Amino acid sequence: MPEPSIRTARPGDEEELSRLDRETWSPLHAVTPPPEPHEPFFREHAGPENHLVAEYEGRLVGYVRLGFPTPLESNAHVQQIRGLAVAEEVRGKGTGRALVRAAVAEARRRGARRITLRVLGHNTPARALYESEGFVVEGVQPGEFCLDGAYVDDVLMGQSLL
């Protein structure tokens, strides 16, 4: 399978991104309840300009959401991956990797000095992907979330963009 094309999301992508979000939701990576069909995908601090999407054969097959870790001016030099989803049918074929690389490139383009993310401790595939793309574990919050009756670590990862 050739690599998907990556582009900035457009307002017209909302319905397809919302569908993708519902289809890919899993307690393996989500700390929030499953998205409702009527929930908007784009939000005040997560509009189309904050999303890169992967397209393959005219269909959206993934997205990555970028944003700031906090609203503080003293933290404005950091971009954070605030969500990543890849359609089941293209998992393991390089779409997630292409999105992570695009997010790192976009963070650099925006002038960020660092890029960070949070990933659940039991999400081994995502952790391996991030590590292979240069992210390192910078902290662990043990048992930070209780998901399906199990306590799960919140793993903080990051990398310098300098």
C-alpha cells in the first residue's frame, strides 16, 4: 500500500472525522467515554487547522490533533499531540507513522522547541511507534486512570525539536 497523503483538515471533513473517531474509539487509548454520533468533532481549541488528516484513495483513514499542552504563554513553545486515530483497515501499514512524522514537521513549522504527548501505559503499539519516532518517556503517572475497572498509567513522552 502506498503512503497516504497528509493534509490539514478542512471544515467539510468533520462528518468523516467524527465517524472515524467513533469507529476507532477504544479503552486501549481513550480516557473519555465513546463519542456520541451528534457530538461535533471540531471544537473551540481543536478546529480544522489543528488537525492533519491521512487520505488514501479519496477516503480519510486517520488524523492527528495538535495543540498546546496548556493555555499559558510560558508554555507556548511546546506543541502536543492531543489525539491520533487510524482506521482499522490501514493499521500497521504506515499511516500512524506518517501522521506522527507530519505532526513533528508541523510543530517545527510552527516554531515549537518541543513536542509532547500522553499515552496510556497499556497501549503498547502506540508507545512503540512513538519511541521509534524519537519520543522518550519523560514521566509516568502510575494508576492515573481507572478504565474498565483497571488502573492504568499515564505515560508522558516528548522530544526536542532543536
